[in-house]
Amino acid sequence: MTTQASSTAVLEQQHSDAQELLAHSASAPSEQIYGITELCAEFGISQRAIRFYEDKGLLAPRRVNGARIYGQRERARLKLILRAKAIGTKLVDIKQFLDLYGHHGEGRARQLQWTLERTDAAIVELEQKRAHIELTLTELRIINEAVRQQLAVQQD
């Protein structure tokens, strides 16, 4: 067995042990828990990416016997991180958005207002870019047609 395969097997065993420990604990949370491998598979990302988000303060999994344990909150945060990245949001802005939520959702209204402000600004910016693109396309079409006419005259 390779070192990487051995490490993966150890991590999976630790995750399994942690799930069993939490399941039999009287104070166990009633939420679904995930290991890093499960989240990587679900979202199609690497463990390195998840650790990077942890280093940036975007994710904060619990640790049980050294294994990372992710709950529904962390899974939801990861999903939001990936969606925000897909539309070009900077990590610093993603962190600000996530931090507004608070530990129990007390900042949800602030989060919604922040999102509204950011999306309004992004829409205005993209509409300006689209108008510029349309103007550029019009100019290029005029040039293209003029060149075609000049070529047609020269070929006659």
C-alpha cells in the first residue's frame, strides 16, 4: 500500500471512528456529518482546496481524533463558497458575506442587504460592459462590411 493510500485509509478510519463516537454520545448533534473525502467527492474539489478555505477562515471544521468533521453548516458554507467563486467573487468578499451570518443566523438580514448591494453593483457594471461590447461589435461589423465591399470592387 502506498503512503498516500495508507494515509487515506487512516483518515477514513478516523472519520468512521468519529462518526461512531458522535452517534453514541448523549450530546451528539442531530445533524449529518461529513468527512473531507466525502465533501471533496460531492463538490468535485481537492482536499487541498478545502484546507485552503480553512486557512482563509472560510471553513472551521470540528476535530475528532485529529480528523476533520464537517457538519451541515460547513457543508452549506462550502457550497456558497463554490457558487460565489463561480461568478467571480473574491475570497475576501465571500468571507465577509459568510461572517455576516453569525453563528445562529442572527445576521441573515445584514447578509441579504449586503448581497443586494453587491448584485446591484455587479448588474450595473455588466450592463455597462455589454453596452460597450455592443458598440464595439457594431463598429467591427461596419469595418468588416467596408472591407468586403472593397475586396469585391478589386476582384471585379
